[in-house]
Amino acid sequence: MKPVTLVDAAATGLDDTVTALLHLSPTPGWDEIDVAFWSACRHGHRGCAEILLRHGAELNRCQPADDGTPLDAAVEGGADDIARWLRTLGGAPARSLRPPEPSYARRTR
């Protein structure tokens, strides 16, 4: 049987497992914590998201797989309560964090 990963536990809402995995040695890396936070938000598991945030998850980190923030993930996943909560914490959509694309005219000068 494959061991449960931090991302799997967060995506399925296993609060106690998330907590236990965060206290293992060696501790999960920042990338894994951020992906787990994104997954918890997408799947509407606020308890897991709160635990991961307390352990240093980045509130507005874009994930390379879909180029979205945890707020984007919550909205796309239909987790409206998580999306509202993230907004109260300063969560932002990825489009608001990126600089605007330069216009063609600006690039040719």
C-alpha cells in the first residue's frame, strides 16, 4: 500500500494526518506544503488549509501545474466558503499578482 502524502491528506480533508505529517522528520519541504495548501483550498477543506497556513504555506503562491493561487483553486473547485475566507486573509487571484503584458507597441520601441 502506498503511504499517504501530505498533498493526498490535504486534498481529502484528513486534518490529523496533515498535522502528523508536518511533524515528521524530515519535515515536508515548502513546495509540498504549498501544494498541499492549494489542494486543501481546491477541495474545500478549511481545517487542513488552516493547519498548513499556520505551518508556513504561502497564501498567494501560484502553482506551476495550473498557474493559479489557492484562491483561484477554491473558486474553480466550487469551495465558496474557502474563497471568502482566503479573501479575508488577503488572498488574491493570480491575474492580479502578475504585471500586465506589455503592448506590442511598447515591445517594439
